[in-house]
Amino acid sequence: MSKETFDSRRFNRSKNTPFEQVLEANLSRRSILKGGVGVGAMTAFGAFGLVGCNDGSNSGTGSEATPATLNFNSIPGSLTDAVSIPEGYVAQVLVPWGTPLNALGTPWQEDGSNTSDDQRNALGMHHDGMHFFPINDSSTDGLLCINHEYIDPNALHPNGPSVSGGVRTDVDEVRKEINAHGVSVVRIQLVGETWAIVDNDPLNRRYTAGTVMDISGPMAYSQSLVTPFSPDGSQTRGTLNNCGNGYTPWGTYLTCEENWPGYFVNTDTLTEDQQRIGISTSTTRYLWETLAGSAQEQVDEFSRFNLTPSGSSATQDYRNEANGFGYIVEIDPYTANSRAVKRTAMGRFRHEGCTFGRLVEGQPVVFYSGHDSRFEYLYKFVSAQPWDAADEKPSNRLSIGDKYLDNGTLYVARFNDDNSGTWLPLTLDSQTIEGGVLADTFASLADIILNTAGAADLLGATPMDRPEWCSVDPFTGTAYLTLTNNTQRTTDTNAANPRLNNKFGHVIRWDEGDSVSEFSWDIFVFGSAADEEQNVNISGLTELNQFASPDGLSFDKRGILWIQTDNGADEVTQYTNDQMLAVVPSTMADSDGNAETVNANNQADLRRFFVGPNGCEVTGFTISPDYTSLFVNIQHPGNWPYSEDATQQTPQGVSVRPRAATVVIRREDGGEIGV
Ligand code: FEO
Ligand code: CA
Ligand code: CA
Ligand code: CA
């Protein structure tokens, strides 16, 4: 979630804090630990490099022969209403909030007067995760899928939201807000030196917080999903708070439902899963449910956000509505009118992102996803079906999704203090720390999924400092995860989350072990302001790479890791706005060839590439297959964009209606980005 909407309550009340602080041991242990895993991969990336994994294209296979070498100078921080990029680069604003997708709506109006119908046919608000899906492998023609995490009601409406006595008073305003959420699919092309939307392309479309979606996997047709709208529990309406994203090896988009609990209320007694995930008993973020019963309400469009039981059964009220949220949602961008599918086997929590691991023919497909809340967990889903490379170019992509994403095993991570790790299966026969099995508490796999985090508590998973995005190194197969911050960690550090009052965050990484339940891990880099003490600035960062609250995280296929921030730590915000840094971890090895973490000797390899405008968060990453166009999203800017040139500052004294937007970065000479 964004720092703007972060819910600071602690929902995990379990006592899973079994480890002492062992930071010193952790820092010295990687070379031993990685001896048989990461280092092998490091020094033999000729062999591993041909095994594709999470790359910058959508094919999911293949990577370059050797990792890239960065060839730009780290840029200074910036505190302006403009984006900053290295010399020799240009940056263009593309598809800002409100850009029409077709001819059905009125063009975006500077006064905020567009209607809910306009919004349903236009780009949503607060762009977040995204992915470029090339058409015919092109680097100049493709589909951009963009998440719209949440809204700024003050910017969305001419004079902010209409509320009287805690009740919303304008039906079209609330519909507009619902339509500003979700996902956009938009066809874009490079014409000359400029990217532009293809107006009226038949693939342009929106999935909003009201679009009908299918439920698949263990929760499909369960009693927990029965609503008046879907009496058989097979469907739900809309996707909410779409934050990080993923994509699949078979060419589909994955959008992740993160901070969805804030949209629902239950004024009666909370169910166990509602309590664990943090549903409110008093209010919702935007008060949509307060228009329930309005004369203009259609098909319970507002009532459904109120979970309070009022009827005699689940077909009489919306007690189960929230059970249709908290999932990874699969979208086939290439097929117009295709329905989005909620893949419930991958767990139900505040999903930040979803990233597939190294693909090996004949082995299961693995996806990682973090639960972004304080003291929450990291999860891995392992498909029941082994990977078949013939599935890479399917004719029916969603049927391939059925094959790999509906059946499998979900695991949660325990980070042991000796830098080993254990994946704990969320299955009925899985052993709990109390000596029983999950079947003592849960009647079915669907019940486990419904309260994924509650089940994970019983297994002794490690509470983390807010797991955000994850990405996998195409050369080593090592997975990286951002832990953005956790200022409520006042006691109970553990080896994987070793700093008290962790306001700067860190990036952890792991290699899968010999069995599906084993992994080994270490901490790649610690965020910090440059002038912090050595026990805080553990990675030896300087002014040219100091950062806090790492959030977005993406490898491209050349092995460059792009780290994006959503920072609220004053020590860094006074120096720079949110930013994106680059580093090539697979080239960082000590003289013995052991994988290195970022430290005082090599920290210059971590370089600041991009700084966003005032007030924004930098999030979402994708790159064209030829690496000449890099796309990032600017979410909730304060007073930007002023023009199509993203680097042009909004002049002093001028106020613009702020618009989240995609920024496309290219080199003036048209060459590859970053190298
Ligand atoms: Fe929506 Fe956890 O960032
Ligand atoms: Ca995020
Ligand atoms: Ca964040
Ligand atoms: Ca965000």
C-alpha cells in the first residue's frame, strides 16, 4: 500500500517471534551459506543464464548471456515538481489518470467534472504495478496493463467528495470512485520518438471495482462466497486496491489485491478471518456503503460493502462480500472481453505482488507473494502441474492459468536464525507449533485459504517488516523481496528483520534449497540515510544512493535490479523525493566468487537512476523487449504533470490538478537504458 493509505494497526497478534537478534551472525554467514547454492549459480551463470525466469519480457524464457554493466552516473536527489533522470535521457508522460480509452466518454477535464461513465472508459487513478505485453514481439507496439491502487477524492472530483453527517450524498461521485479503481489495459505504440495510446483500439478496456469476475481454485463455489449476486459462490464484482503486479510465463497479467479490507465494514461481531485481516467495525475508507438503499442504487452496488449480517442467510445480505477479495487476479490482456479470474489457491491476504521463480521444464511453477502489513509473512505457491514449455504461447491463456494456478500448495516462510529457511505448507495435515495439525482448526483447504494469515500464525511463520514486491534474478534464480519498514518493531527482532524501529527498510533474498521446503537467505541491502551511524547505515550508503522504504522491485532480463521507494522517513525525504535505483547483484562477488551484499566497498554499484516529483511514490516497472523504453509509474504526485515532458517543472505559483501517470524513459540516442 502507499504510505498515504497505510493502515498502521497491527493485526498479527500471534506470538511468532522465536528468534533472538543475530544480526552479526547473519552478516558474516552468507559466504558459508551460499557455498553450495548461490555461488554455484554465480560462477556458472552461463549454464543458469539460459534458464529463464522473471524477465522484462512476457515470454518468461531466455536471458542475456552475461549480466549488464551499468553505464550512467548516479544522480543527486531532487525536491521539485518534475522527474529527474541521468544526462542523455528523456522522459515522457503517458496515459495519465483520466485519459479516454475510447470515444464513449468526454475527454479529461481539468476541473474534475468528468462523470462516472467517462471514468469507466478512461484510465483509472493512482497508477501502481504494470506490465508491457508486446504485440508480435514488438518493442514499439504493445498492451500496457496498469493497476490503479486507490484514489485521491480531492483530485477526482471538482471540489472533493460530497459528504454530510458521515454519509455520501452523490451517487455518481461514488460510482466514479469505484470506476477509478481496478486495472487498465491500453494499447500503446511508439511513433517517432513518442509513445501514444492507440485510441479506440478494441483491446483497450477497464476492469473496475465493479466488474464481474470469476472465482477459481479452492474457494470457487464455496459457501463462504455465496452472496445475493452470486448464489452459487462462483463470481464476485470488482478488484480493489491493486498494488503490485506480476505476469505469467503464458502471457497473462496478475494484479494483486492489497489493502482491500479498508473498503468493507461489519458493525456486528467480526468473524475470525475478518478480525485477523483487519476489517473495521465502524467505517470504511471512502464511505461507499453509506449510499446503501439510495433510490438510485442498482444491484446493491453500494450495499455490498457492508458485511453486517441483516438477513436470515448469505443470500439475503452481503456478509460474504469481502470473501471475494484478497486474491491474485489473472487477466488475459490479449483477448478482448475476457473475464478476470481470481486465483484463490494462491492465498487470501494483502497481496503486494506476485512473481514467478526460475522456470524449469518438468518442475512445478513457483510464485512468491508478500503480505504487506506489519509483522506479516512471505508466501510461495507451488503448482501441482510441472512446467511444460509448450504452454508458453497458448491459444487460450486463461485455461493455462487454470492448469498452473488452481491446484498446488501454498507455503509460508520461516526465516531461521542460521540463514536457513523453511517453507511451511498451508495444508490440512501440516504440523502446528502447538503440536497439532491445521485440520484441528480448519475444516477444508477453502477454510485455510479464507484465513490464510491465521493459518500461517499456527505454523510459526516469521513476522516480517512489511513484505512488498519480490523479483527473481534471471542469472542466479535468487529471489529478492523488499521489506519496506516497520517502526512498530520495538522489541522482538529476528535475524531476517534485525533492526528495531526499522524506519528505512531492507531487501532480503533467498535461494531455493534441495527440497521444496528448504531455502537459504541473507539481507542484500539495508536502506538508510547516508549520515546514520554504522549500525543503522549497515550497507554504507552515501548521498548518491541513500534510500528508505524500498517497495517496487523488478529485475529486467539483463540482471539489472530496479529498486523503487515509497518513503516516509524524514532523514531521506529532506534530501530527495521518492526514487528508483539500479544495481546488478549477480556481478557483485568477492575475490573468492562469493555473492556479496551491498557494503561500504561496493556501494557505488548501487546507483540512483530516477527521482519523482514532489509528493509522489515511484512504483511499477516494465521495459520494452529491446530495453530502449523503460516505463515507471508516478502515483499521487502533489502538483504535476505540467506538460508531456515529465522533466518540466510545474512553474512556481502554478497549481495543476495532480494526475498519476506512466513515465516513459528513453535515451536521446535511442540506445538501451542503463548500460
Ligand atoms: Fe501498495 Fe504495499 O504498497
Ligand atoms: Ca507498494
Ligand atoms: Ca509501500
Ligand atoms: Ca502504491
